[in-house]
Amino acid sequence: MNRFLSIALCLAAAGTVCAQKANVDQANKLAGKIDQIQQARELIQQAMQNPETQNDPRTYFVAGKIEFDAYDKALSAKMINPNDPSANDLDMANELVNGYKYFLQALPLDSLPNEKGQVKPKYSKDILNKLGGHHNDFFTAGANFFNEKKYYPEAYEAFMIFGDLPESGLFEKGLPIVDPQQIPTAYFNAGLSAYSGNQVEQSAAAFKKARNTGYEQPESFIYEIACWQNIAQNDESKLQEAQAQILDVARAGHEKFGLEQPIFINNMINSLVTENKIDQAISQLNDLIAANPDNAGLYGLRGYVYDRAEKNDLSEADYRKAASIPSVDFETLKNACKKIFRIGTEKWNEIEGASAEATAARQNIKTNYFEAAKKIADQAEAMQPGDPDMANVMESITYALETYFN
């Protein structure tokens, strides 16, 4: 009885294997038939979930082929009639990315040694030809996902696939790129997609890939810094990592764009100050100021560093110098105004009595601090009217002038 039971069980198991392989065969036959694609997907899903066929490379090869054939059919229809309902951009993008994922599952399984220890891939060549032939389509898929507000993971994944494929090591002869800037642009777009999908760390990583592959515009550097600033503000456990990353990006940005993009030197110096490397920050600024003596922003930045080091006299001198340079920017003027007014207020509070010396000291503060601060504030207001922070400072200065000297 046991012998017959064993035979029956073996026959049942063999029947299950045959049934699943038949599903794969049938799914393969239905590939490319748009009206039966759902049935093909159901059949191949059954095979992927069955222990007897879920580790067979052909299962995933056929799964990927179903998606790529559907994409190719839709693309042909779209070329004839852009409004063909069977050529939906979102469906096509999903088919492309899903097909890629299935092929990626098939490749390592197709390279496993057989019972003789030999590696004889059956499907890898066809897979790589299909992926290489559709490389540029992943960029289009990313754009279509993004336009449909499918930012993450959809648009992000499509752009990353486009960017990663040439250096994936899958293609011995590499992939031809029509425009070399498409790779860094794809990574930049992936960064935008991840950020739009509230995946800030993935966004930062994509922006880093963009700059490391030659993105020519400063936005990639700037957005990468913004990502790490966001991470630092929202995850205290990653504060040190974020600070190190900000410094790294800022240095790279400064090296590439110089003082034309002051955001990079500003973040470099701020990172050093945050790490309490005041002397290093001052040394770097001294060298830059020596080479750029008419750059108001550099004096303002050094004034900020001296302020953090509690060296008020040096800070005040730099802010006054910055405000006197014709090319001074709004933020530097605002910071100079605040610093001079604050020092004036501190000096005012230190004066006691009504002696001639005290009166002269108060008059000096009025002229050289409060009125000087107001002049700078007026200059800033003319440059950028309506700034609420500047309005608050001006209100305080006006109050001091109208109250303290009446």
C-alpha cells in the first residue's frame, strides 16, 4: 500500500510541475496579444507563485516578454495614431518598468550552473537585446509618470533605470547615448521625482548621481544641499551625516561654480562654523577676500563668522565694509543692519548717568549705530521692498530713534 501511495504522490507532483510549465507555455503564446494580456499575466503569476516554477528563469523571461511585447504593440499603434486608446502612456510606462524588473529576476537565474556545473544561459542574450533596444524609452516613461504625478516610485524608478543601465555592467559593448547629458539629466529628474514623492534621502542620492555624472547646472547641487538640510531638520540621528554631506556638496559646487553661486561658499563656511572650525573658516575667507576685495558677500560672511566667534569689533567692521560696497546684496545688507543696530543697542544699555561724557556717548550711538543702521535698512528696503523680517528691524530702529532722543 505504501509503495502505491508513494507512486501516486510522485505522479501528483509531476502533474503539478507539468501544469505550471503549461501555464508558462500558454502565457508565452499569448504574449503580444493585447486582447489576452490579462490572461497571460494571470497564468505567469500562477507560475511565479508555485514552488516548482518560481525559480525557473524562463518564468521571469516570459513575464518580462509579456510586458515588453505589450509595450511594443502599443508603441506601434501610437506611431500610426497618437490617440489610439490602446496606446495609453501610463500603461506603457508601467509595462516597460515591470518588464525590466522581471528580466532582472531572470538574469541571475539564467546564469546558475546546471547539474554538470556548466553555465549555459538560454535567455540572457534576448533579455539584454530587449533592454538595450528600449533604453531610451525609460526616459520617456519617467516623463510620462511625472506628468501624471506618479512621482515615486514610478517616475523615480524609470529615470534611475535609464541612468543606471549604461554602467550596470550588463552590456559588454556599452549602450550608445545620443546626448551625453541625458544621463545626468535623468538622475536630476529622478531627484525631482523622489522629492516630489516625499522621499528625501532617495532624492539626495539621485541628485548626487546627477552631479557626479556631469550635470552642468547648479540646481542639482543646490537641491542636494536642500535635501540634506531637510534631513538634518527632521531626523536628529542623521544630523552628523547630513552636515558632512552638505559640506561635501558645497565644496563641489564652489569648485565648479566659484563665487558666481554664493550659496556654496555660504554653506561651506556655515558647515565649518557648525563644526566649530572657526579658524579654518576665517582662513578660507581671508584668502578669498584677498583675491576678491570688492565682493561684499565675502565680507558679510566673515562678519557672520566673527559674530559667531563673539568678536564684535571685527564682525562690525566687516559688516560696515560689506554695506559700503556698491555690489552688496539684500541679505548682506539685512544682516549688516541687524548687527550694527544690535551693537548700538548693547552700547546704549551700558551708558549710565547724564554727564557730558554720557550725553556724547549717546549721540555717538545715535549717529554711528542707529542712524547708520537705518541708512542700511533704507538701502535694503529699496532693493527688496516688503520683506517682513526687514520691516521688523526697521520698526525697532525707528522706535529707538523716536523714543531715546526726545
